[in-house]
Amino acid sequence: MIDLLQLQKEVYQNKIEKGFDVTDIIKNFVLHMENYRKLAKHI
């Protein structure tokens, strides 16, 4: 079984290590979802 809490921690740590902006995770998620929506329109 996948440990989702551990996976979230690893993803968050990876974002920090790669220099991604982690100050507003929810805003970041919404922006990504908007980009995916736009991309899906072209498929």
C-alpha cells in the first residue's frame, strides 16, 4: 500500500531542493490545474 503522507513529504522536499516556490502550495496547484485544462483542450 502507498503511504500518501510519506509521498507528500518526499514531493515537498523535492520541490525545496529544486528551488520551486513553496510559499503558496494551493495557488501553485490551481495554476497547474489551469495549465492542464488548457492543454487538454488541444488534445
